[in-house]
Amino acid sequence: MTAHTPSTEPFRDPQLPFAKRIDDLLSRLTPEEKTAFLHQFAPAVERLGVAAFRTGQEALHGVAWMGPATVFPQAVGLGATWNPELVRRVGDAVSREIRAMRAKDDRVGLNVWSPTVNLLRHPLWGRNEEGYSEDPKLTSAIATAYTHGLRGEHPTYWRTAPVLKHWLAHNNETDRSTTSSSVRPRVLHEYDLRAFRDTVEAGAVAGVMPAYNLVNGRPNHVSPYLAEHLRTWTEEELLVCSDAGAPSNLVDSEHYFDTHEEATAAALVAGVDSFTDHGTDSSQIIGRVRGALERGLLTEADLDTAVRRQLSVRFRLGEFDPSYDPHDATGEFDTPAHRALAQEAAEQAIVLLKNDGVLPLAPDTRIAVVGLLADECKLDWYSGTLIHRSTPLEGLYERFGAERVEFAEGVDRVRLKTSTGAFLHVPAAEGAAEEVRGAEGALDPALLRGRTDLPVLTTDATGTELALADWGEGVLTLRAPDGRYLSVADDGCLRASADQPGGWFVQETFRLEPHGNGHLLKHLGTGRHVCVSADGVKVADEDPEVFELVVAERGEEAVARAAAAADVVVVVAGNDPYINGRETEDRTTLRLPGQQERLLRAARAANPATVLALVAAYPYAVDPAELPAVLWTAHGGQAAGTALARVLAGDVSPAGRLPQTWYADDADLPGLLDYDVIGARQTYLYFEGTPLFPFGHGLSYASFAYGDLTARVEDEAVRVSFSVTNTGDVTADEVAQLYARAVDASVPRPRRELLDHRRVTLAPGETAELGFEVPLTAFAFWDVAQDRWRVEPGGHELLAGASSEDVRLRTTVQLDGEPTLPRAVLATGLAAAGFDEQRGIAIVDRTKVSGDAVTPAGPEPGELVYHACDFGRGVSQVTVEVAGEGTVELGLDGGPALAVLSPAAPTSGSYDYVSLSASIAAAGVHDVRLKLRGPLRLAHVGFSG
């Protein structure tokens, strides 16, 4: 960079407020320079001495994508700790490693795209591993802690600048860039916005990232909620960074705009400040912004607004004050403290789901550890590269001694026989270097390619025995004896080359497809079948090989042998984070994969003392009836195996708690795209069935007694206190949870709702007095009739206990609140989306800029109910605002239709509304019922006369 000598430029004066310095620097930038700043990779401005800058550094549970770093438990595991102070320390460690890594590699960014605060509404969501909880309160508590750790403690300069993901109502990977989440006002305010709002208001958030999906028919990247809600929650400038490729999706996949110039302008005006699109190539975005300026869709003032927000983050990061930046010399990386913290986090994340007394294990126990994950330390898409590694097998060896631990992985040992009688053969890789995927770091690891320096598979008379693992739905991996997985590189050749399955496009998975008397072997990454040619084994579109699967040993046989010789069996089951449930791919079932169910049955049949340890990114529906103990942990990072062994041995009493409901069956789940948690009775807040394990559940090796519950209502809060006593024989943590329930609510309210919690460590016999100050606003709900928050008068039950269902104490407080009033429909009419009940309705965009409308979700009529509408002394006319074609039928209470309104002809477009009126006679207070037929959009209903 050209040397720059600071003079009297105000933007370099650390004595001036950031706002004045930003204004000065902004005034010195040309329109072309401002335009270039709008891309993720903002170039340097050498004439001003301003360095290049990029938004985005993944750091969900450690520094990701940039090579070796400390790997902490997955986010859902951090959520399971229910320990904000621990998570704050994790965030602090991650931010220090980011600074240390950046000092050696300027590709490492300080604008951190973490944490993910999407609520874990549906357990089949492929990205369940990235969120903290299904509950807004717990999610915001953990996210707030992590962002404070990432930000650092200095009052002025931030160590890193966290960006929350993914705004908004984003819980499906299936068609994620084209599906619309229909979110009614109560769900919007009480559920989806809450986790974002509470975290932003806590003061350590630098921005948000909009999600790929649409909400109420409008893409999140042009959401009016960015201005209407997000930017009202803080006085800080917030930087909104687009998700990768999402700006182009506005035209290419969503077809929401006709041109990229219109789309880019709309996103910028809505509040997107940095465009992540086309990788490092900024020319496309720059061209679109220029085109929008030329067409009058944008002004330079619009550019100034976005660039100011980016500069605000850069100033807070100390970029322009290197001598004052307290974080510039941060060098902590892979320190003993960070390693200890990774182990502590992994221990605290373990949840004991069931224990009939088999745990903890005695020191002299003979253990069989079996299962596909028994000797694995799995990473996910947002992990760094492991420096240290501990598998369950290694942890048990270390804790109990290798002589007392037997291992059986449970894979099927197979050979693949070709139609000529030869077998697939893995040639020896003489002198091949050991390589770990991603160890060198990459700005975009999706661009990493498979190895081509290893020999291609061939065939011979004896072949190579392969380890076959079925991860569910027939998705297989095949591993060579040297531990490398069969994979396909860009040249289409099959090699044993991968240390683990992984990558954006996984190249290590296959499916055996029945064909005649054998099977075709389909490579799922390319969609092609494996064939055998003179120059080796490869994938191709023609001449697929028909293989006979020759099984040397079934996994169940090895598991049964090991189990029978042990005192206790530990079956380690779960998922590979790259297969059947991940970003871009939702799960299809709660069930364990068939092969793992067979291994579990084999172990249990051989030895009733079988412990199931689920290591998974999401819940499973397992039958615990015949199992004496069940544990769950998310993929626990580098210390996962050590942590599990210490819990099994009783060195640590487990105290993780479930951050989401574990359902007993797929039939308990709503549709993946049903975002109405109230109407569909989703999550512990509304679910009326019997869960397999409830939200907040988790057992201990100790026992705890609760007592002395008191509650006192004050002007702005309710003060609650109770005691918790360790009545057991070991020191242990308890997670005391406080819930509320509206007693006689006028609208459907949660069965119970988390108000607060506390994780405390208690020695045997020790008592802790816990106090909570609950703001009265925590008892409010979103009143659709008044379009605002309201605390309802009357009884509110307070429940204290060890889970959402294990309630030990309860009392009721009386709150004054505001009375329930009927809807003043003569004054305001009815906003169509402000319904109380619906069936078969989708909320859609009233215009491309703002507002909501409703429409039938499918070919069947949709129905809407608006309770307690006050028509006063009487009305004589109803007026509806509609677009499209179809009919609106209006009735009162359960009576017949009083009016049927329909456009004489279809309107010219979805946003071209017309007003239709009809005569009606109504007086007093009634429920209004509407039935919509056809592709009709209804925006508003008014009454007069």
C-alpha cells in the first residue's frame, strides 16, 4: 500500500467522537469508492490510507474455516449447558484466537458472523446444530453471553464485531431460498423477534444477517422489519450483511424483482449494507449499484447510509486507532486455559436423560464401547480444524485403562465383487502425505477440492475389505483399512483419499441400488454410478458396474461379542454432521438410522447393562424403556471423549439440560414449513402431547430439594425467590428453572414459559437461596386487537423446578394489567393478518415494500376468525381491499354468510388492490368469520354506516 502520512484529518483523530470521524471520512470518499465498499470484499483506498476490509468470519463454536483452532461444542451443545457465564468465556476465548490468528494471517476477519439465534422450532431442521434452543429467553441469554465474549470488555474498542444469524423465521433447508414462512403477528413478536431483540438490546451486537427465506411472502433481504424493529432496539449503528448469494436470489430464484438493479436498490434501501455475492468478485455488485444510481433507484445518500454503518464497525474494531486498540497485541491461541475451557464446556453440555442406577461406573468396570461414533470426534461445516482430539474410546482408555475397555465399531466388513469376479482394490499409498481437509484455511471452503495425488482404485482377485457404515436412508460411507474414506475428485476417479466425509458437496457418500442379482453403486456427490475401466475405478454416466456385496462380518456380530464379555456396554450412536441433516439438507425422521438401531438391539440382547450415549446435533426418538441409562451430547469439540468418560465415571456429575423438546414420534411433529407455533401447538410452549423428554430435562448423580418459594409484585417487576438444597452425596450442579403461566387467559397462551434460570454448584447438604427479578413485561403478550404488547390482569402462576415438566414449587401472583377490550372495528377495521384463528391461510406481502395480506394457502378455501369485534350501535356496510380473483364471505359468530364479495374481474396484478363493498347489518360485539376462496389476497376489512 502507498505510504500515508497522517496529518490533521479528523477521521484519524482519536480524541473526536466516532460519529464525527466517520462523517469526515465519508465526506472524503468518492461515489465510486463508496460503491465498492458495498461488496463483502471492500477494497483499500490507498490515497487515504484506508485498508481493505471484508465482512464475515465464521466463529460459531470456535474459529472456523481458517485452519487449526480450539474447537468447542456445537452451538446446540452450548445451549444445553444453560450456563451464560461459561458461554461468555467461550466467546472470549474465540475472539482472542481470532485476533491471534489475524496477526499471522490477514485473511482472518474481525467481523464475526456468529451466533445463530434462530429458534429450534422444529427438530428436523438440518441446521439444528447451529442454534441454542427452542425457547426465545434461553436463546437470547446464551447468545447475549456469547456476543459479550466476542465483543470484549473495553468500553470503546471491540475485540470482534458479532453479527447475528439468520433474520428471520428461518428453520427449513428444503427450498430455503424460495419458501415463505407464514408468521402471524403474535408469533412474530412473541417468538421469532424476541431472541433477536433481547440480544441486540444487551449491547454487544454489531449487526445481523438476513436469511435466505421469505417471511410473509417477502424476501428477508428486503424486509421492512429491519427498519421497523431491528434498528429501533439500539442507538448503535448496525451492519446488515447479506447471506452468500442472496442478493442474486432476489431475481434468479425468487423472481421477486425483474432486474438485479431493482433488487440491489430495494435491498440497500431496506437496510442491507454489505452484499455477499459472487465470492471475491465485486464487479457484479458494483455494476448493479451503478445501474441503480443511473436509473434513479438509488441516491448517493443511500450509499452514505450503508457505508456509514460499515465504517462504524471498523472504527469500533480499532482499525483507525492501532496505537489505542487494546486488542491489537492479543496473542492467546490454543492455550492451556482454552483447552481446559473446551473440556469444561463439553462436560457441562452432557445431558443425562435416564439413569436407573448403572451410572456412574465403578473404577474396575469392564466396558465395551461400541457404535459408529465410538471412536470419532466429528466436526461440522462451521468447525475449525482440530489441534487436539478426544474420542469416546480414547477418553475411556484414558480414564479406565485400555485393558478394561473393549471396542467394536459396528461397521459391516465388506468386499465389492464385480461382474467379472474381481474385487475392488485400494492400492497402497506409498509415501503419501497425511492431509486434513481445511487445515490450510480457506475464505470459501466450498471451493476446496478432493485429492488427486493418491492412487485410483483398481480391481484384483482378492480385493480390499472395506468398512461400510449406513447413516440412514441408504446413505453409505466406505472406508479403507488405512482409515481413509472412498471419495471422488474432480477427475471422476475413485480413491481412498478423505480423512472424513465433509465439504459443501460431500464426495464420500454412496448408495447401493438393487439391480438384477446385484447392486449398482451410486456416488451421491455427482449423481453418477461407479464403473470399472481399464484405467481404474471411476464414476460415469454410462456402463455402471453391477457389484455383489460380499459380507465378511456384520457389525452386529462384532458388537454382540464385545458386549457379552463386558460388565457394561456403552453404545455411542448419533449422526455425522455432514450426512442426512446439515445446511442445505433437512432430516426426514426422528428415528435413529437403521444400522445403529440394529447395533443397539444387538448390544442390549447380549448385555442388559447397556448405556446409550447419543452424540448428535439434534434430538432422536429412541425407546428408553429397556435401557438402564441414556445420555445425550452435541458433538462436543476437541475434548468430547474426555468429557464423556469423566461423566460416565462420575468425576463430573452431569448437569446439562435439554434446550429443546424431544418428541416421541414423527407423528408429534407439525409440518416443517408450519411456522405458527401457536396454532400448530409447537415447542414446549404449546405442545399438548407427552414428550419423550421435556424441555429443560436433565438428571444428576445428586438429588435436590426445592423450597421457600416467595413472590412479591412491585411497580415494574415481580421478585421471586426460592431455595435449592443438594440432598445427595456428591457435589453437583443444578439448573433451577422458573416458568410462568397465565391462569385465565383471554387468548391461547403458553402452557408454561421460561422466565429465568440459574445454574448453581452445590456441595452435599448445601443450600442456595436464588432470587429473580422478573420485569412485568415478561408477562405480556402481543394483543392483535390493539397491535401492541399488553399484560393481562388476573392470576399468573409461577412454577419453579428442574424442568418444564418437573415442577417442584408453585404460587400465583395477581397482576393489574390492562383489561381485554373488544376490537374497535368501526375506527380501525380489521387488518387481515391480525386474526385470532386461521385454517388454510398464508400471510403474504401486501406490497413489495411493506404490509401484510392473507390468501388461501392451497386450493381449498381458507378461514379466518377475529374475536370480539365491537360494531357499536350498528353498521350497514362492509368494505374489503382485495387483489386477484376469488370471493370473500363474511359471517358473524357461527351464523350464515352475511356478505359475499368478489371482484367483477381479476385485478391486473397481485399488488393491484380494489375496494369492494356490500350491505350488512350488525350491532354489538361478535366474532367475525371470513372465508376466502380462490387466488385472492385480502389486505383489510372495514365497516361503516
